[in-house]
Amino acid sequence: MNILETPRLCLREMTWDDYPALCRMLKDPDVMYAYEHAFSDEEARAWMEKQLARYREYGFGLWAVILKETKEMIGQCGLTMQDCGREQPVLEIGYLFEKAFWHQGYASESAIACREYAFHTLRAKEVFSIIRDQNLPSRKVAERNGMTPNGSFVKHYYGMDMPHIIFSVKNPGFLK
């Protein structure tokens, strides 16, 4: 069942049938450069299980991004609740795509659809994208999604301090 559709993409919940495509992303060191390492089998399985748990708990998570033309999973994009050094977790739009599908507008197309879903379906007042400071392509996606920098913090991950920029955009329906 599709949750969102764009001109070129369908977004839907991932299933275990998507696991091989998910692993192509998570185990690729180029794709995972912002995480500083490609995922192991154990980390990939935990990532998948976390998405399935998010669907059950929140009704959303990172969704499979399916290219309509070929019906293949080319990435993941969706909404998650994330800590970013604020009092409460924030609703984040996150995205990750296979390298072969970079620089073709798929991340922006799916992220914009997720923003609209958050605003119109979930009635969110604001959405965020939390991005490594050195991840310029993801920062550009956030900017194309109408987001601007709204703070920063340091994540401690994999034994390293990783500076992140917090991008956000407010729902114009709540600005009146």
C-alpha cells in the first residue's frame, strides 16, 4: 500500500522483502559516509527492525522509495522522531538513497512529499532535518524542502563526535 506518490516515486512501508535493497544502501561505504562506516549485517537488521517498530508505534518511519518506472526500491525517505538536544524529540524528514540514484532529484522529490504529508496528514506545526555539517548534498535537499538552519548539536556516535545542523520549516497553516 502506497503512503505517498510523486510524479516518479511511490513511498510505502518497508517489508522484509525489501531487505536486500536496504542492505545495498546500508552496506555501501559511499552511501553511509555520514555515519563514518558501512553497516554490518547486525546493524542492517537492527535498522530494518527499528523501521518496523516505528510503523507500529507512530504509524510512520522511513519508507521504501520505489521508482515507478522500474518498480525497484532506490532509497528510503520518511518521518521519524529524533532527539537533537531539545526538550522534546522532533519530527524529522530523513532520506538515504543508493548511490546510482544520487543527483537526480529523488531525495528532494520524496522529502518534499514527506513534508506535505507531515503538514497536511499529521498536522505537524514544524518538521526538521538533522544533517551532518559536512553533508552538503543533504543540506541542499533540506534547503530545497524550504528548510533553513535552526541550531546545531553534536551527536556522539560510533565513538566519535559528529557535529550536526538542525534544519526546519514551519507549517504555513499554523503561522496565521
